[in-house]
Amino acid sequence: MAAKEEDLYSKVTPRRQRQNRPGTIKHGSTLDVLLSMGFPKTRALKALVSTGGKNVQAACDWLFSHVDDPFLDDPLPREYVLYLRPSGPLLQQLTHFWQQSRLSCGKNKAHNIFPHITICQFFMCADAKVDALCEALQTTVGKWRGRFPVPLPLELYTSSNFIGLFVEEQVAEVLQTFAADFATEAAAKADVHVELNKKQFHLTLAYHFQTSHLTVLEKLAKSIDVSLGSDWLAVLFSRDIRFANHETLQVMYPYAPQNEDELELLQGDFIFMSPVEQGTASEGWVYGTSLASGLSGLLPENYVNRADECDTWVVHGSHSFLNCASPSNAASPVAGLLFDGQQDGGLLENPGDPPSLTVLCPPLQMLRSSSQSSLPKRSLFVCRHGERMDVVFGKHWVAQCFDSKGRYVRSNLNMPPSLPVRSGGYRDYDKDCPITVFGCTQARLVGEALLESHTQIDFVYCSPSLRCVQTAQNILQGLQLEGKTKIRLEPGLFEWTKWVSGTALPIWIPAADLAAANLSVDTTYRPHIPASKLAVSESYDTYISRSFQVTRDILADCKNLGNSVLIVAHASSLEACTRQMQGLSPQNSKDFVQVVRKIPYLGFCACEEVGETGVWQLVDPPILPLTHGPNHSFNWRETLQQD
């Protein structure tokens, strides 16, 4: 069998060399170079297939990054699939639908993958025969040029949880014939079995969306002009079969392992996570495998975000049915589309690249040296407050620190030396606690990091909670902006009132009193949502709507007056103030709570506006995360002075 494969490979390679443009590196010669460098043939082929046969450098980077991969010599082949992807005017229409549907109704399952028509089911192909498989596709498309129906007649279909464009029945038979021809060529040239698509040929527009969004999505779908001209590209993708049923995550922050069973995280890498393997992980941690290195281990859950299903797929060939020139000269089928996770390090085509090329997740060496991306013209930063007094010292700290005359005396170095006098008496601290000394230090560290990263902060908005005001004050100190930039108190940024104990909201210190206590508060600011508009035990929907509204109002106020806004509020604010700004629907309350509980003190996130569209997207923060360990109270008498 091995000799037969080598004979087949030697027959295929010369034909591929003649088909490539002058000056490009051919797959066959790339394999020869890798073999001459001393790499075993199985590893060399795996590297070429995993990088889309791009070039020697890409394959070498992959091999060096996977040097400790326990599956490096695993003969398990990859899975492949053939899709038809639109381009031209139809793609522009679909792009508009994709953007408007996300903006209006948030992300649904259809957004996890680009617009496409599925031609066949996933199938396997040995690494040594991928070149032959690519030739089979090119041969099939060549036979069908001039026969492929253009424009492809599509009919809109909607149901309660699905919207799509279906190929008309007569033309669907033509596509079935094309698929059968590809299957025949693939069997003859690459000895693989391709099972045809058993469902009706269609392009999915939306599915698994909220029922309340059906009317809006249906209206947007009806605006798509399917009669517009479009070239269709036959594109061959592959994925690692081991992770077909895993959730794909993208690393947002680097992480250095603290224990042997932990995984190193490099920004931009992708992680494959299986729900079955999570039994070995403790709360706040997940068990996953790195795309960049192939290594597995435990990793902190708040260092990664969900990515899309197709973000790690590799492209092996893209061929036009209209353009007879080299497929690498065809227009990119994804130009102008925005998909989560594909901006940095994704394996799909870069919108500016020809579709036959593959942009690969950078190897470990490149990931380590990558620098932070520059900030856009308009930025929004949301930050949680610092360490709370009542969490560190318990809810009875007020009774322990104030005497009968209301005088404050600290009993621990982590308690602030003094506190602002409250007109309503010190008991108001029960519901509106300050931050600790370490909380102040945390905030100053964040401000200093923002200063070192040359991050401009033009406006600071803050929840009226004292812990948030003090955090904002210390961030400004670290930024060396104390007294120069004023803090605007916005009750609309207060946390979900359902979490407030008792039957009344906290009594916050007035802006004038905070200013008198030497806090840089803007006493002239008039809030968008005054405290009188807040209600105790508000519903989840009310809280989410309030947070979204006040964030939009803040950004509208600051437009054309400054480039960046910092919001200092609560753990819940990082989710509530940014999710709908991205055009996403709110999560259900249960999932929301799970997100919030993972956000630490001084948790920090960054958003940037996409052009001037009013749509924002989460980006890498300009500063590193802040991690620290617990430090329990120490009583030397109880510990050291024992009988």
C-alpha cells in the first residue's frame, strides 16, 4: 500500500507543479525540502496538510510548535468537506443581512459559519493523498465551467426557528450531478469515499434564534435580491477529526502555567474543549488542547472566549466556476464579512488574501513576540471596582471599626486610614462600603499600566457606589490625571438592584460631599438615569436594558469630544454594558450570572467601534490582567504563642 501511495504521489506532483504560477512554492517541492531537512515523511505530510500546503516556512513553524505534541505521529487523517461559497453582488447582499441581523437580533447559530451550500458530508482523506484530492476538485470544476447554472435560482423559506435560501428542485439535480462527479474523481485519484449531501441544497441565513426575532429576520431576508449575479466558488476545507465535537475557544490573554498540569496560553491561539473532559477541572478552570502546540492541560476559564466552529478550519483549494484563470486570482469569498474570531489568527482566508491561500494561526514563536494592536479612534473600557471592605472583613466590619460616637478606627493594615464623613451617619456604610488599601493599590496599578501603554482616557463615568468612585480615583492617580479629568457619577451604571439586600437602595454620598473629601468628582454632571429612577429588585430585563441604554447615551454624549471612555462600575457591567453594543442579544439570566461570577476585582475589558457604524466589538485590552492570591488574617498570638 505504501509503494502504491508513493507512486500515486509521484504522478500527481509534476502536474501540480505545472499548474502553479511561476515563483510560488509547489507542494511537491515543499515535501522534498522538508524531507531533506530530516523530518520524517509522516510528520512532514501532516505539517503540510495542517497548514494548507502553504510553504516550507509555515510547515516548519508548525513542526517546531508541535515538537512535544503527543499526537504528532498519530496516523489519524483529517476530515474534509466541500462547500459552495458565493461571491460578487450576492455576497454583498448576504453581508448586509449578516450585519443587520446581528445588529438587530444578536448572534444566532448561522453566524458560527460563513454563508455556504453544503455539497457533501464530512469525509476522511489520508495525508499522503490530499494533493490527489485537491486535483480531483480542480478537475471536476474544470469540467463544469460553462455548465454551472448562473445565477443559481434560490427560494426563500422560513419557519419558526429556521430561515434559508433553497436551490430550486430542477437545479438541485444539477448540483447533485456535480457532487457525484467530484465523488467519482476523488475515489479514482485519492481513493477516498465521498458521501453526498442527503439534505436539500440550501444556504442557511438564520437558525436557533429567539421566536420573537422571527419577524425582523424574515423582513431582512426578504430584502435579499437572489437574482443578482454571483460567481460560486467550490472550496475544500479540513478540520482535525479529534476535535470535531469540541467547543472552540480563543485565547484572549497569555497565561504562564503555575503547575505541571496547566497549559501555557498564548494570545491568539485556539483551544479545543470537550465537555466530557471537564470532570478533571475545578470551578473556574477548563481542560483543553492547544491548536498551536497540540498540548493539553488545565487553563483559567476567564482567559478565553468562545470562538466559531469554522475558525480553525484549513482551506485546501478554492475554484471559480466562471473564472478560468488560476483560482488564486479569484475574488475572495469572504471580503467584507465580519465573523467573530477571524480577525486575528483564524484559519479561514483573510479578506484581503486570495481564497486559495490560508492564513494560519501563528506558531508559538510568533505568538510570543506579537505586540498589542493599536487602539482605534473610539474606545470604550469597562472596569470592575477594587477589593471590597465587606468581602475581606465581613459584613460586621462597620460595627467593629466605629465606636459609639461614630469615630472610625481601623484594626488591620488593609483597612483605609480614614473614611469620608457621611451626612446620614456611618451606618450608611453597611450598603455602600469602601475599598481596602489593597483595592486602592489594585486600581493604581491599572492606571499606571494604562499610562505605560500610552492609552488616552478622555472621559470617566462611574457608578455612584463608593467602592467604584474610589477605584476610579486611584486609576486616575495611576494615570497622573488626578484633578485633570473629573469622574461623572451615573446611577444608571449601578449593579442589578435585585442583588441589593433589604427593601431600600444604598444611600450614596452626594457628589458635592465626595468633592469635599478630595475626590475628583464632576459636581456639574447631570446623570442620564438619576437615582430616583432606580427601583429595588428590578427584573433582569430591566437591568440589562438600563445598562445598554446608559452606555449608548454616554458614548453619544462623548462622540466628537473625545476618543475614549472609561466606565468604572461592577462585575456585571463588563457584560451588561458591552454585549448589546456588539449587536448581540442578552444572555439568559442564568448564563449571565455564570459570566459575572468569573470577573475578578479590576476585571477590565475593551471595545472599539467598527468604523462609524455604531457597532462595537470586544478587542484585546491595552493592559495585562491583574492576578493576586488570598492573604488570610494573621494573629501572631493564636499562631505562635501556644502552650
